[in-house]
Amino acid sequence: MQPTAQPFGLSTVRQIALTVSNLDRAVPFYRDALGMSFLFQVPNFAFFDCAGVRLMLSASDKPLQTDGFVVYFKVPEIQQAHRALLERGVTFEGDPHLVARMPDHNLWMAVFRDPDRNMLAIMSEAPLS
């Protein structure tokens, strides 16, 4: 008897690509302000490691429309992450706020933008007290 094949489905994200207008300005923001692990840079591209998911920044000389996506970064404690990023000069669009009450945790989020106005967010799954 042959084992039944599992239906194909995408599940693991390996790389996310963002287009930026100025790579030399974007790299210090992601590396220094956000504290991401810088991997390497080649002409027109820079790569960061986000816990096994690569973030690829690519340079563009065309006008950008940057509201088509959001990259969400999971953090263990949102208030602490919010304070740390504020101290590094990151400007948030609002304070961390409760998004949803789930059966086993509360989901919190805070949104900010990179120098090209790409939308980014931190999110935290806070255990119920």
C-alpha cells in the first residue's frame, strides 16, 4: 500500500523583498535603527536575516508606491520593543494597541514606516494573565 501524498501547499516564507529608493539610506535604518542582522550587500541589493527569513532590499530609481504590503515582526514584549525602537529614532504611527482578544492570548500591534514609507509593524502575542 502506497502512502497517500499530502496536498501541496505553501507554508514557509524564506525571503521577503522590499524596493527602496536609496539603498545607502535604507541599510543603516534596517541594520542600526531596527537592529536587524545584516548578512551582505551587493550592487543594488542588501540582505538581512530575520530568524531564518531573509529580507532583501533592492534599489530602484522609479517612483514607488509602498502601501501594497506590510511586514510584521513578532516581538516577545511589545512595549519594550516599542521603547527600544523609539530610542533609535523610529517614528510610529501610533502607540501599541490591542488588535484582538484570542482564547489564549491578546494580539498587540504598532505600525511604523521605513525611510521610503514602506509600512512595517511589530506584533506581540501576550499571554492572558
